[in-house]
Amino acid sequence: MQREPTHPGIFLEEDYLKPLGLSHATMAKLLGIEEATLEAFIHKELSVSKELAMRLEHLFNTEWEFWMNTQRTYDRWIENQMH
């Protein structure tokens, strides 16, 4: 059995929020989203949307495709666990 791939919300928290010392409230404000939305994303309750991926690209100078591909990989893994 393959290990669970990392959800993009986990990448956001572990690779950006924690190292930069940013709170959820500050990050939500920087992204122009509600804090509850950000928290749901970080807790794997929401998938990254193209709009959010583009906001992350702009804020962190990443490729929006990275966020979308990470989500796609995670979603495929979840789907395979159901079969």
C-alpha cells in the first residue's frame, strides 16, 4: 500500500505558514479568503480551487499548477482507497 500523498493544505501550513510564522488569520487576509475557508483547506476538508491556486501562486511565487497537481494526486489516492 502506498502512503497517503500530501494534501496541498498540509503543504501550505508546513512549508509556508509555520516557517514564516504566519497565523491562519493573517494568511487568510493575505489570500483574500475567510479564515474558516483556510482552516478547512488546511484540515483537508476542502480541495484547492483554481482561484485559490492562483492566489497562492501570486503570494508565494509558485506555479498554480503545483497546487492543482498536488490536489489531483491526493484525490486519486483517496478514490483508490475506496475501491
